Amino acid sequence: MTMANRITMARIVSIPVFAILVLNYTPERDWIRLVALGLFAASAATDALDGLVARHWHQKTHFGSFLDPLADKLLINVGFLLLAAKRDLPVTIPDWVTVIVLGRDIIIVAGVWFISQFHGPLKFEPRILSKITTCFQMASLLSVMLALGLSMPLLYATSGITVLSGADYILAGSKKISEPAE
């Protein structure tokens, strides 16, 4: 296994620990929020690090191209689900924001499955808008855990960019459907 894939695996392994921390947070034990924040920030940083390592040391693999976005989706979706459900945090995520974030990912996964089933395997290339969306989503989660005053404006912006990114994937999928099956 390459170093880049090990870094990505470490991000995946950190997700249950992050979840346990968030679930055990109480206002009386605010230090747990800070530890969860540190773990999430470190995990988010590995998103850039694994890609850098893969490119710099020529460690790009088919497994890594599947694993990296999966790790991102798991980290982000678990973060939004738990932080939206945890109502005793200093800043909470509105449920509708979480629905938008999860809904986009469900639509993308369902679309990829559908297109693969009826039009052959997809060569999946990440889209620039998707990378921007991931950055906004991670920044929103960090902002909520930091209890920053800019959390709500950032969550609104994240919702908008998430919707745009979902529409971008739908358009790309529609183009793929109109092509002849392989």
C-alpha cells in the first residue's frame, strides 16, 4: 500500500473516533469539542496531503482514486449529521443544510451507479466545483466546531455551492447518458 493510501486510510480510521468525541460532548466538557475539532482539522488536512504525496512521489493508484473521495464523503457526511444532531453545541447546523449536503452525495452516488449499470464503467474525474464544495463543507464544519460568528453565513454559502456542484454533476451525467453506451 502506498504512503498516499495509508494517509487516506488514517483519515477513514479517524472518523469513528471523531464521531465518539462529538457524541460525548457536553457543554460541561467543552474540551471534547476542542479535541474533536483538532482531530477533524488534522483529518481534513490529510485530504490535501494524500494528494500531494501521490502526485509528488508518483503514487497515484486506482484504489486511491476511489478511496480518497470516499474518505472525504464519510468525514464530511458524518460531520454534518452529528453536528446537526448535537443541539447542545455553541453553534448548530440547521437540518436543511445537512439534507442538502447528504442529498447531493446520494444523488451523485445513485447517478454514478445508474450510468455505470446502463452505459458502462465511468472514468471518474473530480470536478473543480466539487473540490471547492469540499473545501467549503470542511470549512463550515470547522467553523461550527470553533463556534465562530461567521458559521451561519458560511453554511449558507456552503449550501449554495453544494447545490451548484450537484447541478454540475447532474449536467455531466446527462451528457454521459446521451453518449452511446460502451
